[in-house]
Amino acid sequence: MTSGFSTIAAAVVILLYITLAQGTDCSALASAGNCSFYDCLHTKFNCNGKQYPLRRGKRYCQKYIDESSCFTTAGQAWITNVRRCLMQSIVNSALYSNANTDCGEFEAFAVASRPQCYTDNGFCTDIFLSPNCQNLNCIQDKIYNDNKSWDRSSLNQIKTTTASCPSQIATFLSDAPQCDRPDTSLVSVIQNYLDCTARAFDFIILLDASGSVGS
């Protein structure tokens, strides 16, 4: 009898925990851009420590805050606004409103949300362009400075996001050689990427003018 009661009691406790977790509202933390949002998300969806909310979300949220002094004033404002945008993107998503969402789904969603949050909050003017490439260098040196797959893919996403800044590309390509960084730096990688993209675009225009495209 005691064993049966203990089993029932344990089941009730687990059910109560799940019910309370699913009822957790993280939206206020998202609106404030508070990194504790990821703790809340972790609890709400019963994640483990190796999944996105704590392993990626909170870690890099806090890292940007801790290293914000490296960035220009405009760069610091960008960090604050992007932090809030990324959190609110999750809160406004179908994943957040579905109690059956698996924690593993948040990582792909968060990564896909970054380019829009970046560009909507001044990436092109305040990060892509900054004195002596300061903010791009800070992202490489202070934020994504581990040679691991997550950091490499994050830097690659920064690189490809620059293609969304057509009005700033010419200025960047003109300024980049003066940034005095190794050929392997993020600035050099972006420069090479945009040079190749521009050459490919020019080639397509040339083919189009000759009637080779669409004929």
C-alpha cells in the first residue's frame, strides 16, 4: 500500500511540475531583453542543460553583455536591441505557444531569426560599418572566439548577412584594407566574400547584356 501511494504521489508531483512549467510566461523577460529569459524558457519546456536555451541562448546573451565595452556606442545599442528582438521572436512564434514543442526545435528557429533581427536593428550601419572595423573585430575576438562549429557557423552567418546591406558594401570594401587585420580575420573573409559576390553579379549582368541569359 505504501509503495502504491508513493508511486501515485510521485506522479502527482511530476504532473504538477509539468503544469506549472507550461504555465510559465517568459514574455516580460523577453520584452526587457533579460538573459534570464533563457532560464525561463528552459523551465517552461523542461529542457536539459545541453539544449539551446542554456547552452547557446543564455551563454551568448551573457557573453555579449560581458564584452559590450569592446563595441562602439552604436554597437552596444545594437547588442541591446538584437537581444530583445531574438527573445521576442521566440515568444511570438508558434513554438512558444505549443506546449508540445521539443527544446531541440528552438536552436534552428533562433539561428534563422538572427539575420532579420540583425538588419532590423542597424547591422548595416552600426556593425558592418564602424571605425577601423571595430565592431566586426569585437564579434570575432570577443564573442565567437572558439574554433568550434557553433562559433564558425555564427561568424559565417554574420558574413552572409552583409549581403543584405547593398548601400554599405562599396564603403566597406573601400575601408576594409585599412583595418589592418590578418587575412584570416572576419573582415578579410567578408571582403573576399563580397568581392566574389560582386564579380559573380557583374558576370551575370554581362551575360544578360550579351543575350546569353534566358535565351
